[in-house]
Amino acid sequence: MDISAFEKKYLQIPSPVVELFDPLWNEQNIRLFFKRDDLIHPTVSGNKWRKLKEYIRIAQDNPKKGIISFGGAYSNHLYALAYVAHILQIPCIGIVRGEELTWESNPYLKQMKSWGMELHFVDRTYYRKKEIPATYHEKDYWIIPEGGYSLTGILGMKELVQEIQENIQTNYLISAVGTGTTILGLAKYSKYNTIGILCLNNENEIEYHIQELQLDLPQLHLTKDYVFGKYASNPKELMEFCEAFQNQQNIPIEPTYTGKMMYGVYDLLKKKYFPEGSTLVCIHSGGIK
């Protein structure tokens, strides 16, 4: 099964776009749309598939022994990769941060193993090097960086931008920022003002990636005002916002990524950051938590 057949059988591509309404932006004559990439698939949702797609295409067109990638104990990226590799029958190995872990440590690791992913647990110092363990010969495998970060992962955002452009004349694209792959791709392949809501304290790392990949992204703006301290700390204020948003819009969002993004968007709207009459498209990037 190739990529096109996989998408047709398992995924909802293109993902739907819905307009959201609230007096907060209606009174500013602003239109706000939500790109529902979370509805692509329950497991391979949102930017997980967008970032994996081109890597999988390369692996299918140029077969090796399999695919190796990296992630933490609750990695959405590894979880999605394990599922896709299982369906497409591509051997895959996950290098997991935390030598104290086993495949039985949580339900996500158990599921990844049941899908056939070989799990290799390493200590945190080794993990930061992003090296392939000596057990495997690097040239025998396709290597996907953590979170899909690279020009290959960024290329997967081109189709996302095209889907948006076909439906909406927008002024701003807005996304949560983790490894940076999604926001860099949005900024690279569109001409819109692109706002990245940082979800980790990694602004310097994102700026380094821009320089490393020699990207010219004058329309990109990153804000670190909505990180909420430690990653995935789930403070009460943010949790209450996510609950209120779901009650109002009937769309679930989680506090780690999309919740922070929308909290930031609401705050920017309250501050009248966007010119009156603007059209915003916010990316619901999905995830399993």
C-alpha cells in the first residue's frame, strides 16, 4: 500500500475547516477559522501525519531495513510512526528517552510494542546526542529526527498550506510550536503572517533551526508569552480555559499544545493585536494527549 492508498483508506485528507464565533472577535470584525487536523485520524492526527508523510514516502520508494526515530515515553510522534509502520508493514525502531523504562511502563509504550515497534531505551545524556545505538548500522535505516524535524518534515506542511489557501483568504496563520517543524513549514510555504505560540522554552533552539536550515521567514513571529512554565505542567488557569473552550465551541483541545495556542490567541484578541477585519486560521494540530 502506497501513501495515496493509505490516505484514502485510513485518513481524512483534506481535513475540515470550521469557523468559530465569539463576541470577542466578532466585535472587531475578525473572522477566526479552525483547521481541524485533529480529525485526520484518531492515532495519526494533525501534524504527526503531516511531518511523517514525506519520510514514509522516501522509505517506501527506497526500502532499507526499516525506520529509526526518537521520542519520550509519551511521544505522539513515535506513537503515530508505530501505527503507520504497522499498517504499511515497515519495520521500525523507537529510541526512547529513559533507561529506567520498559515497554510495560505506560499504555503508549505497550501499544507501540504491540504494533511491532522495537523499543530501545537509553539514558537522558545519551538521548540528547540523538545518536543511533551501536546495535544498529545507521546506513541500513532511514532516520527520522525527533518530532520529524528537518526539511523533509517541513515539506509535509506544503499540502496543509495549499488546503488552507483553497478555502480561505486569510491574513494570519497561527500554530502551537513544539520542535518547530510545523510552524517553519507554515511560514516557508505561505505568504501570510505566521504566529507561533511557543509551548516550550525553546525559542533559541527554533531560531537556531531557522539559521541551520537557511530559511528566510520574515513573516514569522514567535511568542513565548504562553509557555506556562514547565512543559506539560497543566496549570489550573490553562486547564479551565481548555474546558471552557470545549464547552463553548464543542471542540476538545489539550493543554500541552493546542490549548496554549488558543489561550494565546484569545489573549492577543483581547489586546487587539490583530487589525480590525483580519482573518485568522488556527491549526488544531491534534495529538493523543
